[in-house]
Amino acid sequence: MPERTVFQSTPRRHLVSLPPQASVWEAACVMTKASCGSVLIIDSGGAMLGILTERDLMTRVLARALNAEKTPVSEVMTHHPHCVPPEMTVSDAVVIMLERGFRHLPVVASDGKILGVFSARDALPREIDNAFSLAEFRDSVNDALG
């Protein structure tokens, strides 16, 4: 059975997004309503500026005791997030997540169109096992090459 792509495994086709001037409080409300762990920050022209995740809310807002109603998302978002193409396999995406500590990857087509956000939750156990095996193999090759 061929492995799924990130586009095939992304359940939502509706993008959860906000403009950069939106407050962190608005972002938290949107994420809660949509039952998702991230929101894309998009400018008026449709260009992705960043992503705000649950982890960003915890480490960049709560831990710093910032006022969520007054802090714009542009101040605490992850700027220029790592994006993946829709045809990338889930295992390869999970390896990127493991190696770089990400939990969300925007899925962007070659023409720049934003197609969705792949989350670690979108991977199946088999695909996660494949990713761990691939990551371990890469580590052993890197160790051998010094």
C-alpha cells in the first residue's frame, strides 16, 4: 500500500487564518472554535507571514505574562515557517518534525497556494514508525560520516 501524502492526510481543507494585527486572544478563540492547534497569519494579499501554534501561545505569551487582548499575533508568531509540498510523504514530514521540533507544517503548492496545515496528529502509527526508522537511519549515517 503506497504511503499517504501530507495533502491526503490533512483532514481540513478550510484554512484557519488571521491577519497580523489580530490579537493573541482572537487567535486562541479561533483555534478553540476550529479545534485546531495552529492558525496561519496571512496578509491582505494572501501571503503567509507566519504561524501561531499552541506552543507559541504557551512559551511566548503565557510564560512572558503578555496581555493576550493587546498583543498582536505578529509579535509572537513563528515568522516564515518551514513549509512542505502537498506530495511529500507523511513519513518524510514527520522526520522534519522530529529533527526540527515542529508540530505543524503548512502545506504549500509549487504555485504558492496554501493548501492546509499538516499536524503530527494527522500521521498514522505506521507512518510514525516509518519516520522513526528513517530518522534513526539518518542519524547512523551522519554518525558514520562524522
